Amino acid sequence: MNKLRILGITFFTAAVASVISSCGDNKEPGLEFARNMYDPIAYNYDSPNKNFANGQTAQIPPAGTAPVGYDKVMDDYPNTIEGYLAASANLRNPVARTTETLEQGKTLYLHMCSHCHGKTGQGDGSIIKLEKFPPPPSYSTGNSSRGGAMKDLTDGKIFHTITYGLNLMGPHRTQLSPTERWKIVMYVHELQKVQ
């Protein structure tokens, strides 16, 4: 019984001590971990910044610069039927056709396009097999929704379509660099030959 009484008194004393110590005016937060999580060191884009002459954090980019991956060429070919036709007439693939670039185009196509267009460009990709989306036309035998046979699409038409998308196909301007898009164009020409 003595042991139980000693244990009870010890517990009661500890509880009273913790209650009394928590009621004081001590504002010390104790040990802090990762203080910069509470008081960020970095500047917010809209906060004042004494490091720049104009006092702003968000600065205007220097003249003549462009965001990474920005494709200035496509500014001349807007997402209109006129832009599509102008791209067809004026754009040619600047990427040299080599075995290496064709293989890179194939890899990019398989990762970015084959889920809808199929591995051989017949419009039978894995997404289409779910029967929730209509199949895109075959590159070798189908007709484009903009008119003409898919096998006759030019470099510019394919590049324009990859850039801006068409129908259910979304734009890939932000996912693929211009060079990557041109490599896919090169590989699509190979698929246009498949019967």
C-alpha cells in the first residue's frame, strides 16, 4: 500500500507542477526547429526588396530575352486555320535527319503520342482501347479533320498541330521544346509511310 501511495503522490505532484509552470508569464518559445519555416528568408514576388534600385522583387526581364523553351517562330503562325496553312507553306524541319535524331523522335513519340495515336500511328493507342475517346485518324490511311490525307501532312502542319493541338489533342508547346517537336515530326513522316 505504501508503494501505491508514493506513486500517487508523485503523479499528483508532477501534474500540479506542470499546471503551475504553464500558467506563468514566460513567453520563451523553447527550442525551435527550422526557424526559416516561420520567418521565410526568401522574398515574396510582391514584397519590397532593398536589393534592387526600384525596390521591387519581381523584375521585368531584360529586353530581347525569352522564357526557357519559348518558341518565337510560332508567334508568326497563330492558332488559326490561316496560321496552320502558313506554317504548312513556310516551315521546314531544321533538325538534321540522322539515325540518332530519328531514334530520339521515335522515343519522344512513344512517350508523348502513342497512347492515343498508337505505336505505328494507326490511331489505336491504349487510351483509345478504353472506348471512351474517338480514335485519331491513321497517319498512313486517314483523313485530317482540316482536310486532306494524313499521309500528305507537311512538316509545318504537323509541327503546328503538335504545338497548338487539335480537337481532343491538347497543345504540347509547354511539354516539348521546339527541337523535340521537330524530332517527332521527323518520326511521324516515317509513320506516314506505314500501310
